Amino acid sequence: MQMGTHSLVLGAFLGLLCVSSVLSQVASRKRVFTDRTEELARRAASGAGDFYGRLDAAHQAVVALDSVDSLRSIDSAKLCQAASNASVIQLEDAYQSIQVYSRLRCLNAKISSAAAEVAVHHLATADNVLAAFQSINVLSTLHQAKTLSQQIDAPQIERIIHLFKNLSSSQGSFKLSSSSPKRSILATGLVYRTLADARALEVSLSDETEGIVEEIRASLAQVLKVSKGGEALLALSGDEDKVHAAAQLVIGAAAIYDGSAITITASQLSGAAQLLGGAFHVGSLADAAAVGPALQALTTSPLPSPLLATLASPRIKASQQDTVGLTVMDAWGQPASVGSVTVHSSPLEASSKGKAQPSSQTLQAGSSSGEYLYSTAHLHSHPGTYTLTVEVTDASGSPAGQSQLMLTVSDEVQLDSISLAFSDGESQAAINETLPYPQALGTKSATLDPSQTLKVSLAMSAKHGSKSVVPQQRMLRLTSLSNKAAAAYFNLKPSKLKDNTYSVSITSTSLHKQAGSQDGAYSMDVLIGDNALDVPVIWPLGTVAVSHHSSDEPQTGLAATEALFRPKPEIVHIGRAPGKRPLSVVSMLFTGLALAPLGLLYLMLSSVGANLKGFPKGGASRLAAIAFHGGILSILGLYTLFWLKLNLIQTLPWLLVLGVFTTVAGYNALSRLADSSIKQQ
């Protein structure tokens, strides 16, 4: 499309989007998608109004909004008026223009003829899937709108279908072109869409070509069964964007599926529905143009509609909840009634100790449509994270979808007691006691040196009587009080002799490996954390004095070197005391004297007869004069701010900007004034 036409068309389209209808109280995915798409279109229309090269934005917005029946937010009359001056010179321009104007129902003979001419030319030379799709789509759209004047011959269509056969693979997918070594789900979806558009042209094909078409259509079932679990393979190595690839696959499948020759189940599309349904909060118009039509196809086309499940909360407290809500919905997030819902639960890690065994449960319907209640009573005594496989069937008993959800059952931890002991060989040192939670050592402390070992033993259990909880993180942390960077973490390992007991032994050597040779007081804290715990536990135990050398040994070697180069205390400088200042009355007097010339300036201007009669009356001359005087006033204001609070470094950049602006504005104003004087003479 020509440069001027781009600006005209896009300016008319993107500048005329209006606010959509009032939001419903509970925003569905469809409502959020619609609002988001309209907001993206409004953003594209903001700025200086330069929309050159943005026909793609108009096309993307129209396609996306049309998928949710929201084209009413466009002033189609003005946009179609701009289309009357359009000139098509590229295939992509032809494709996007025809998509926009056909959806707005304002195709005219001029643009239809130009687009058809471009499409026919590229149809004869197309050597890749994208060019073939755009060419045939343009012709098919014009044919259905009854504005196609050219005659499309069967050999032209057959050449494209044979091209597709050469680009196909044994797995049913396609490459974008013969030069591309990688298969692509995006190309596969475009091939399906092209076949549907070619069928709409009502061109009689040879028996051989019809056989190729049926072979390609039949490959759809193969593509949808490639991945594990029977779901569609949503992306291949040749796809740069998984969402766009999945969207084209779904749109293409809806275009060629008629329920007769191809057998597809809703479960095979559940993966695509989950991916596309989760992308409803689109980040660009390109995403909107892909996601919107794909979700529309999953919910309104002849394709089996996949149903998804979502939990009301992915995390529950074992002590407070016996059930958790589960909602079954379509790809747009609308609640749906189904035949049955079965949930299979299993621990996230198959070898996890203390987790509930895998189980199955058929859910009872809740009070609202699409709502079901999942009982979690059997998981209460086994906190942890579980994988829920939700299988949904429709009213006839056929599989309608399968979803993988994560549910965390949390609990609180009861720390019973902790034992601390310092030993020297077989003898016990100053500390050997058991502390109940959350008691600390208090003022009592001990020294850990190379001759001693600190032994820690922790007893704990779940708060509600479970004896199976094994927190993932069980650590004893030692942190230097003088240097917080010097810290060490020691894992409390399960005891082989006693259940729910964890222990660790620490020496100065093991501490040195993590914290270095930092001597002095260290704080001791027990850290307990796990995804299945309501809140992490931090138990301060007190302090221990650490020495990496024996008391009778001088501090030499690496320890002495580190002590020499430790950070020294911060030096605080005291600046010169401020000098005495004059009285405020004196300052105000001199301020008045400094401002006195302004009054003198006013009197002098009055005496010479200054007035505004010579000020330009209107047009560009008046704007230039206002800008010039405004620049002078801005500079004076900047001087005032400099005097009050700004420094020179802050003032100079602004002065440069205002100076350049005032100079340009003054030159413009004086030039226009001189031109006006010459014209009057």
C-alpha cells in the first residue's frame, strides 16, 4: 500500500476505537481479552498520529476484535472511506487489506481488483506455505464476497497442493519452504487453512489432487496424537513462538474438520486450550490476532470443545479445609456443565516419604454450574505437594478434557526441643543441655575452637499429630556478629535411631570452609522450611564464641593476614563550622534592592508607550511570538529557581534546552514579522 494510504487508513482505524461496553462484575477471560485488545489498539493510535507502515496493526486489531464480536468499537464508515483510496502493491498488503475490509463489509471494486491481481500473480510463483496461504486466502475471501472477477484455473490450485505434498513429513507436519530444514506446527496450521480456502473457491480438481487433499486432512489426527498423553504437539523445532504455532494449528484444524473423515477428541485439544486460554491477557496486537480466533475456534467451531479444570486455591491448610473448589470451564474460561469429573492424586515426587498414596475420586457437583468439590481429608495427615490429574467427560461419557493441577497441603511444624553439646574427645564441655522451643541460651555462651565439636540434635513433628513430615530445609546457621558476610549453613540430617530427630556435628574446620577464619561471636539459628509448611521457622538459639586457633597459640599465618586486612572502622569527618550570617532584616533589605529595577523597567516601558498592538493577531506568526516570549519567561523562571534552590550543574542543561528553543522561536517569529512587513509594503 502506498505511503499516504498507510497513514490515512491506519489513522482512520486506530484513532476511532472507542471505549467498550461496561464491564461485567466478574471479568471472564473473554472480557479481559476484549478490553486488553482495545487498549492495545488505542495505544497504537496514540502519539503524533504517524501510522505509516502499520497496516499490520489494523489487520491484527480487526481480526482479534472480530473474534469476540467487538467490531462495534470501530467507526467502520470512516475506515471504509479511507479504503476507497487504497492501492495494493504487495501480497502481504493485499492479504491484510482484504481481511480488514471484508470483515468490515466495505470491499469496493477498486481494491478487490488490485488485490486479486496481486494474489493471482503470486499464486503462480508461490514456493512457500505463507505465500500460498495469503494468495489463496485473498482469492477465497473475494470469491465468497462475490467481488472476484478473475477466473481461477484448477492447475494453479493443484500446483500449490503438490507443493504441500513435497513439504510434508511422515509425521503429518510440514515445512514452511523447501529451503527450511525444520518442520513447523505453524506451517501445518497454515496448510490446513489453505486447503479450506481452496475448497471455498469451488474449483474442480483432478482425482489425484483430491487424494492428496484427503491425505493431508487425515494427517490432522496424526499430528494431534504425536505427543505424550494423546494431546496435540503444540510446537516443533521450526516454531519460534509456541502460542502462535498452537493458534494456527487450532484455526487450521477447525477449518478442515467436519466430523466425518477425521476422528478427534476434545482431550487431544486440551493442551492447546490450556496454553491459549492462559494467554488471554495478551501483550501485543499480534498475540491478540492469534489467540482470539483460536479460542473462538475451540468454543464455537465444529471441533470438539475441550474442557479445562482449575482449583479455587492451589494451597490449603490441613487444619482448616476439608474440601477445595474445582471449576470446569471452556477455553474462554466460562463455567461448563459436564457428565463427570474424576480426580487422580499422586505425590509430586513418587519416592517422597510420608506422602499420601495415589488415589482417585469422582467429584460431586457444587451449587453453581461447572463447580465441583474435591475432598482433601485423605491428604491432611500427609502435608506436601500433589499432582492432580482431572479427567472430564461430556454428557455422552466421551472424554472432554484432561488437566494437570498442583495442590499443596500445608501444615504447621511443632519444634519440641533442641540439644546442644560441646565435647572435647569423650569429655563434655561447659554446655550440654536441652532447650524447649523457642527458648535460647540467654546469657550463657561457649567457645568453639579446634579442640571442640558442637553437636546439635533437633526433635520436631507436625503440629496436628502427623509423624511423617520431613521438611526439605533443615539447617543450622552460624553468622558472625561483626561481619554478616561470614556465615555458614549446616544441614540437619535425619537420625537413624530416633524418628523426627535431626542432628549435625560442627567443628571449627567445617565452619572455616564456609565462613573463613573470622573469629568472634557467632549467632546460631535453626531454619526450617518446606513448601508444605504454612510459614518457615527461624529459631534463634543464642551465640557461640568461635576461635580458629587454640588459646595458647599466637594468631599467625592466614588468620593473622585476614585480621590485618579486615575492614577498618568508618572514618567520620567533621566539616568546618558554618560562618555567621547577617540578620534576616538585612537580607530582606538587599533582596528588595535587587528587585527594585523591575519596577524601574515597568515605568520606562510605560514612558516609551509600550503596548501589545504590534503583537501578531493569529495564525503561525502568533504561535511563534507566543513561543518566543514564553521561552524568555521560562529562562527568567529558571534564573529564579537557580537563585532559590538549584545549583549550576542542574541549571546549565535546562538553560541550554530553553536557550535553543527561544532562539529558534525568536528567529521564526522575526522572520514571519519581516515577511508580513514586506507583503504590506
